[in-house]
Amino acid sequence: MISFKLFVNAIQEAIISASDALMDKNISLLDKYFIEGPKVGDHQTSNMGDYQPLDDEDKEQPNVKGAPVPDKHTLVPRSVILEYPHLGNDGTVENLEVSVPLITLVPLTMSKIDKATITASFKMAVVNGEVQLDLGNEGNGGFFKKKPKMAWGKIEISLAPQETSEGYKLLVEGYEAILKRQLS
């Protein structure tokens, strides 16, 4: 038998773990469609050896002298140059070179869990004031061993899909607008 609390905690931990893996997968899109450019604030010191402790007054304020500069990076979109046919002023077709961010060429979808259902059939019993679950077939426990009274139960947990973030949508729309301006 297993405690109902431990059973629910195990399910919750599995869902949190799956959610974390999903976040990591979505964040990996940055690595797929962007490359690291020069660090922001390279002219500033980010050497921890130059760190000076802050006064209590300065601790609440961001970007205060004496505070270590965070390690920030600039991400630049991975792009390709495509030749695009364009009608010139004299009526002839010319090939125009267009810089196309790769993120504008792929569907705007994030990895998401559409639905996950966990169904468990078990026997339930109250043992020492705590709900216990029997998930499998245990032996009969011997002739003289007292068994608690059991009832059957079932749990279903469903997870809803996650929408694409507004920030991601706006970012892609911005790159698409730049691409449209290049083509017109």
C-alpha cells in the first residue's frame, strides 16, 4: 500500500518535471533560430574581482556602481540570403537579394502538451487515519492478518494546452514586417 498523499505528490512531481522539460524545449528554439552576438556592455567591467560591496541604500537600486554587471548577450537571428525575383523599373525581371530570418520560415508553434490523462484504478482504505491506496495484487496476508475494508477509486488528471507567448508572436511578427519591407 502507498499513502494517497505520496501518490499525489509523485504525480505532481512528474507533471512539474514534464513542464520543466517542455520549457527547456521551448527555450531551445532560441538556440535553433538565433546566434550569439557581441555581449551587451562589453566596455563595462564584469570582472568579479572589481566588485565592491554595496551600501544597504544601494542594494535596492538596479545598475548601481559597485554592483557586478550581469552577463548579458545579444542574440542575432540566423538568416539566409535568398534571391527573390523583382520587376525592375524598366520592366525586366531582376533578382533581388533578401535577408530572411529563419524564424520567419517556420510555423509558429511551440511544443505543448495537448492532453495528458493519468488514470489509476486502486483499492482505498483508511489505515491509522490516513487514506492508503493498494495499486496491485498483494498476497492475502495470512489467515489471521486483519485486512482493512477496501473501496475502489479512480483518478483522472488532464493538462490543458499552452498558448504561444505574446512576446514570441510579436518578435516573429516584427521580423516578418522587416521581410515584407524588403520584398516591396
